[in-house]
Amino acid sequence: MARKGAGGSDPPKLHNRLAVLRAERGINRRELAEAVGINPQTVGFLERGDYGPSVELALRLAGFFNLPVEAIFSLTPFPAMSAQLYTPSTTGENS
């Protein structure tokens, strides 16, 4: 269930890369859940943005993936992975 922020407004959506990180490492939701001590359904809620983790859970997830918390969670959407992997040359070939 979504929590209300100060003044009754909805808090900003928490974006994450959990599904991408799981796929990259070839682990399923159950395996991640067991590794960090949560229910596999919670992993699904986290990945969909339906649930924001506690600081403790965010730190456990970061420790599991050996990444800083801000590499996994953000208040702003992450750029597309393709945009991070490929940047067209700014020098151009016809110079």
C-alpha cells in the first residue's frame, strides 16, 4: 500500500534496477529473496515500484549486488541501458 508524504501528497516513485541486475546475474526472484531474507513476492513488489524498501533492506540489496544503493535505487528514472552503453561519436566521420 502506498504511503502518503507530508501534507497528504503521494511520495515520489522510487525507481530501481533490480530486475536488470537479477537478469544480468542469472538469478530468479526466489534466489534474491533468500539471499537478503525477504519473501519472493516482496522482490516483485520492489521491482514494480509498488513497495519502497527500508534503508536496511536497500543496504542488504546493495551488499548482495556489491553496488552502492544509488546504483540500484533512484528518485528519478534511470536512463535506458542502451543510452549508457552507446553514445554516438561527437567528432563525426565526415570532418
